[in-house]
Amino acid sequence: MLTAVPAWAQEAAEAAAPVANPGNNAWMMTATILVLMMILPGLALFYGGLTRSKNMLSTMTQIGSAAALAMLVWVAWGYSTAFGPEGNAFYSWGSLFLSSVTSDSTAATFSDEVISEYVFVSFQMTFAAITAALVLGATVERMKFSAVMLFTVIWLTIVYFPIAHMVWAGGGLIFEWGALDFAGGTVVHINAGVSALVACFILGKRNGYPKEPMPPHSLTLTMVGTGLLWVGWFGFNAGSELEADGTAGLAMINTFVATAAGALMWMLVEKFAGHKPSALGFCSGVIAGLVAVTPAAGNSGPLGAIVLGAVSSVICFIAVAKIKPAFGYDDSLDAFGIHGVGGIVGAIGTGIVYSPALGGPGGDDFVMSAQVWIQVKAVLVSIAWAGIGTAVALFIVKMIIGLRVSEQVEREGLDLGEHGESAYN
Amino acid sequence: MKLIIAIVKPFKQDDVREALSSLGIAGMTVSEVKGFGRQKGQTEVYRGAEYSTNMVPKIKIEVVCEDEVAPRAVESIQQAANTDSIGDGKIFVLDVGQAVRIRTGETGDTAL
């Protein structure tokens, strides 16, 4: 009986129950498709509504296609590289094309339970897919479709799979440090956010940015996307417990309250900054809260989650409204400003809110300063690995097929120029 | 024949249409336009990025009528579209060289 060891469970492997609990399987299958919904149509509409109408189809098609490609790469070599049966501190191997997986094989959870390994493979697959799609938030409206596809394959291989292994797999470098990352603050959000930042520098600004007005063409659709993301995120966070247990319930309540706090706080900050509380502010605050609670979902009490969500909104607001214009980089959809910055706030904050003194699930032996230092190390490694890996991946793509569309295509819109279609006829 | 072009606030469209039809003017062309005069646009803010929109949405009404009716039509439009505030709009009157009814080929005043 083959058992994958995703995290915490190497010692428990011998004692693991051989039969997957149907309740846990059912929840994990549900959680998995909730995460798929986050990508399509969640992220597609969220990002799509923020871009100009001439690029709506391009944005949605790049997201959907990058995700689809990520799924195929995942089952080909991704799962093997992140969660394979043999590995070192940085990557694993031994399950190309899921060779080690059958309908009977199981994946250990954080207790003595197991879930069906195909379910675990599928669940993690959606994480890889959404992370690849998130990076595109910094490259929309100017990156070629073919470049997105090639970049996705290379980036997943040299950035995402190793980081996923380091943080979540037994034997992984950051996992062995004892870093806390419940659902992917480092693996998904810091990873995607920093990659996005590097990408927007290498790709360059959109033509006309920032002088030419480029307001969102449909905040209505962005709001729809936000709702789908919030609902889907329960699969993302609560599903990361790998069981339908009390900790999953904790992750669920945290995913409610951190998000609510983030949403309202963003709008409060807008007022404080002299603007009107806005719909986009609500949507941004929702995401800032969700991102920050992602590493803390099962690692915090509800009160800590509320504080985390609120703090994330404040810092992310500063990042997108003050720091971005000051430095002048065109992180078009604030992938770094919200996912990167919010992920950093959440990852380090997890070391704080884990404390039992703050209602967190930490034990009596918890030392906050030590844990925060581990979190900081995890954040720094993620930033470095993602940053360097993304630069390498982009330069390879640039050399082979180039990154940007022509200026004319950029002017008339990528829907027509790259896809031969109009979103609105 | 005169071509009357009236640029008015969008919510005044029905008032102007009723005022003109009570004069016997039964047809008009309406387009949605943007523009500005003394009325400035709004400032929109998206995640801290401010955009001043100089353009304000308006309705452009175009009517062709006989020379005798034109002065009363202009006065009717002005009264119907007036709200005593900046941005109420403007009316322009041009001479028309020819008019034709496509269905019958009639020309001149009988085409109106």
C-alpha cells in the first residue's frame, strides 16, 4: 500500500490507517472543485473585470489556459517533483505521470487518517493551477499568449514545484524548520506575488501607463469574481486540513472573519485617505483578508484572524495606493500589492497569532520570537527563490519567442490581436 | 428648413420630446454623446489611482423643421430642458439645403 507523505506525517506513516475515510474523501473532493471554481470563473472574472474591455477575453483565456496547462504538467511531473515518494530538501521524484498512484493508494493527513491519493493529487493540482494564474495579474494587456503558456511550464517546474515541496512535503527544507503555512501563504501568495513583481519589471509597463486612464471596464464582473473567490477559498483553506475535522472548522470560521475584517478595513482606510469607500476597495479588502489568513487559517484563533485581516488591508492599501505609484512599476492588477504583500503579512503574522495567549492553537511550549524568526526565514527563501526563478523563466521565454505583443496589437487590444475575437459585440 | 441641434441633460430627453410633439414636430434623431462646457466631470478613484473624467454624458437631439416653426421649437426646447444649473446644454440652428423622404422621394417641406 503506497502512502504519500505530504506533511507532518512521516512518523505516522507506519501507523496510518489503510482505508480512506469516505467523509474526509468527500470533503476533500468538494474542496478541490471549490478551488477550481476560484480559478474559473472566480479569478477570470475578478482579473477580467479589472482590465480594459479590449483585453477581457485575453485575460480570461490566459488564466484558463495557464491553469489547464498547469493541470497537465502537474500530473506529468509536478506531483512527482513536489510530493514524490523520494526526495531531498528541495524537490522530490519517483512518481512521473503518477506512476506511484493507484485508486487504492492513500495520502496521509495530519492525524492517523488517510485520504485517497488521487484526491490529494487533484487537490494539490488546483493549487498549482491557481498560483500560475495569479502571476498573470502583473502581465495582463501586454504579454503574448504563447509566452504565457511557455512561461507557465518553466515557472511551475523551477519555482512552484520546489517551493511546494520545501514547505509542505516531509523532508522539505522549510517544512523541517517547522514553518507554519496552513494553506499556502508562501507557496501560493508570496510566490505568485513576488513572481508577478519581477515579471512586471522585466515585461515593462503597459503603453500609456500611468498617464493614460485605464480604469476597470467592469467592476460588476470583478465583484462577481470576488464572491466566487471568497466562497471557493473555503475549499482552499479548510480543505488544507485534508480532513473534515475541528481544525477544518477553525479554518472555516477564520476564512469568514478575517475576510470580513479585511473588506471593511480597506474601505475605512479609503475614507481615512480622503476617498469614498468603494466597491473596488471592498473587493480588494476581501482578497487582502483572504490572502493573509491563508497561512493562518488553522493556525490562529478567530480573534487573531480578524486582526490579521484588518492589518493586511491597511498594509496592502499602502502598497497599492502609495508605494506602487511612488516606484512607478505597472503591477497592473496588484498581484504583488495584494498577494505578495498580504502573503508576507500573513506568513509572518501566523507566527504571532499561533500563540495560545492570543487564542491560537499553539502548545504550552510555544515561543513566539522563535516561531516568528522561522516564518521570516520561510518568507525570505520564498521571495528569493520565486524572484530568481521567475527572472530565469522569463529570460528563457524572451529568448525563444519574446514576451510582449507588438505595440499595434497592444493598442487595438489583445482580444483581437491575439485571439481574433471581441468580448462585446 | 432648419436643422436644430440640442445638447441636453440625458434625463431631459422625454421633456424635450413632449414639448416638440405638442408643436407638431413628429420626428427626431437622438444620440448619446459626451462632452463638456463649463460643467466639469467627476473624479474617479481606483485603488488610489485618480482619473478626472472631463467628459459628461449628454443627449444630442436633432430635428429638422420648416423655417416658420423653428423659432418656437428652439424656445420650447430651451424651456423644457432648462434646470437653471451649469451643464443644461446648448441649442444650435443651421440651414438645411435639401430634405428627401426615402420611401416616396418627396423633397422639401413635404419631406419633413
